[in-house]
Amino acid sequence: MKVLTLHPDAFGGRGGIAQHGCDLLRALDLHPRVSKIVAVCRDAPDPPGPLPWKVARQVVCPSRTGFVYEALKIAAQESFDLIVVTHILYLPVAHAAARVRGKRRPVLLFIHGIEVWEPHPFRGSPQLLARTDHVASVSAFTSSKLSSWCPLPPERLSVCPNMVDTERFSPGPPSEALLSRYGLQGCRVLVTMARLVGFDRYKGVDEVLHCLSALRRQAPDLKYLVVGDGPDRPRLEGLAASLGVADAVVFTGWIAETEKVDHHRLADVFVMPGRKEGFGIVFLEALACGIPVVASALDGSREAVLEGALGELVDPTDLEDVTAGILRALRQPKGVVRPELSMFSFESFVSRVHALVDRCLPGAV
């Protein structure tokens, strides 16, 4: 069985959707009936590194036209049994690729968050979704948002949550070099990891900055480490200054993927009280490092912390609630990895992905 996959980014990409793409390709690689995978991506700013064994190649096409052309050319040159697409934006390309050789191939779509929470601007999207063989959502929350404007039969809509690599993300001591780099010696540290771009202001950085003065009255040694970069950083730096907390806030800028674990281990609490998170792989990464987490009660991140079983849930519209949740988390011990996290293991993710593939191709041999 040959699989063509279409992604915004995967190996060599950055952020949660890129990580999902990598995890998905690894899971497909382990399917006993899959013999070959070709991945087409829009973006890969970093070297991709070694690809899974059955991923024959990952093609990167930064331009929209180039992406469409390459995907259709590959689909026309070689017969694929399944088209997997990891963003609704590329669903028209997926359906075109599914038909380019005449006989239609099944299409499996993965959805993540705000890209499907409201009717998609592409007018034909409800019709394309209706023709999609199966839709897998990272959370029930995102699934319900999609269903509010494009109801699908229950048998064609599943929840397939993200995963975390617990071999890579694990408890450990904070890096002395990083503590020195950021001036965090002797401090308790809150950490947020997020892209700092205008349309991602819903990540919760603003809310934590507004709570910081109240938090420092209870915990004078507290500092806030904002890991990530983007065009919204100057505004956030200005907000910290206007609130009088700039001395307690450190903006790291972009960090390499290889430094991610060590940055998690700097935290006493990982905090991201957002409003529009579809799920939040980063919560799982922090939890796997034994870091207490604070997540939002208003979006899909509540499912990443199992409705509060794995972390504190707060209302980001209520700054007193956010403050209280962070203080509760600060009282929790570091280094404890809860057994419930196993439901987000690689093995569990592989099992879910294989079941989705088998559902789309029940009769394939």
C-alpha cells in the first residue's frame, strides 16, 4: 500500500503541526501494509534529518502553486492507495490528487484547531468535507466546532489526540548554562512556549503578564520565561514594561528543537492559559518532563490535561482565576510523571493511526 501525504510542514518544520506531521509519518511507517510514503510539504526551515524508512522522500514546495503542481504531478506519476492531508487548506489538492489517475482514492483528513472552528472561507469546503472518507480531529473540542458548521456522519469523524515522545521528553535537572544565560539562578520559573505572532495572541502570554505583579507578591522570586519568537514580540515586551514587570520577564527568542527539553526543565510551572488551542502538544511535552502545567478551561487544551487530571484548568478571561491556578501549580512537586500520560504515548498514537488507515482501506491487501 502506497500513501501520499500533504502537510503544511513536517520534518524540518517548527511548531505543533510540524510535530504532528513527523509523528504521523513515523506511525504510517510502522503500518504493516504500508510499503511506501511520499510526503509533500509547504515549509521546512530547518534540515529534515533522517526520514522514517518507508518515507521515500519529502518534497518541500514553499509556493502555493508549486505545492499544488508537485502534489498532482506525483499523484499522476505513481498510483497511491491513500491520500492523507493534515490541513483543511490542502483538502482541494488532496481530492484532486485522489482522482488524477481516474479511479478515486480514499482521502483521510487530520484537523487541529482554529482552522476548522468556523466555516472555512473556501466556499466548496462543506462539499469536499462531505466527500472526505474520514476526518480525524486532535480533540473532541475541535471536532464539535467543525460539526457546528459542517455536520458529518459520526462513523466518519474520529478523535485522534496528539502524542509525546517520552523517551525524549523526561524529567531532569535544569541546565546550569541556561540558568546562567537567562539570569534565572535562585528563581522559580514560569515557562510558556509559543509562536509570538499577531494571530496567535490567544496563547495566553498577555494574561500571564497581567497576572505577574499579583503573582510576585506571593512569590517574589518568580520569573517568566517566554520561549519563542515572532513579530508580536515587541508588543509583548512593551506590555511587560507598561505593567512594570519587565525585570521579571525573559524573552528567549527562537530556540532550536534540540534545546526544547532543556528549556522545559527550567520550568517550575508550564503555563499557557489560551483561548483557541486545538489541543496543545506542548502541554504533553511539559508533563513528560515532570513539570506541573496550567491550561485553559475554554479550549481543546483541557483535553491535553485530561479535564484537569493532569494539570490546573483556569479561565483565561478571569485573571484572578489564572493567578490562583498558577499559585496552586507552584505548590506542586517537579519531576513527577503521571501514569495517565501513557494514553498519549507513541504506541497509543500508532494504534489510533493504524485503525484510521484500516478504516479508510478495509479491503486493501
